[in-house]
Amino acid sequence: MTKNRDPLNSGIVSQCEANDCTYNQERQCNAGAVYVNFLAGKANCSTYTAEADNQQQTASGIEAGQVAQCSVMDCFYNEAEACVADSIIVSFLNGVAKCDRYVVSDGDQQI
């Protein structure tokens, strides 16, 4: 996948496997914006909120959430804390919502 060079049009969440997230409807993220941070060696979706923790109502028909900010500085798709991937996929394992597009970079090369 190539980099999206328009940071104002940041990557969208094209698929989300965190089925119990309050923003997830049928594997689609409907949060207005998502935040990605780096914790314990993983790029995590810190917007993940379990339904039991937050009974927030979400609107149906809303567009997929965009990556509002990414603090994973060594990611190939991060430019000045903006996600320049066309889209991201959020996986979910052991209670952690993880950005699967995280790829370590060395300058402008993937490693």
C-alpha cells in the first residue's frame, strides 16, 4: 500500500474487529475520530471503549472514523502525527484494539 500524501484526508478505519466497542457497528467504526498510541510494543486504538464501560449511543449511517492523531512515531504511515495510510484495520485480541497497519519505518522505507 502506498502512502496517502494528503494529511487532511487521513486514513479511515475500514474494518474493526473489536466487536464489543461502543463505536463498532457490524465491524464498521463509526467514531468521528480515532486515536492511535504506542503501548507495550503495539500500535493501539486508544478510542476503543467497551460497551459495558460506556453506554454511549452511536448514530447509524455515520461514515467510518478517521485517524485523528497517531503518536506511533516510528510507523511507516505516520507523518507529523498524521496517519497517511489510505485506511487502517483494527484487530482485537485479549482486550486490546490494535492498528494492523503499523509497520516500522526507516526514513521512507518499510522495515
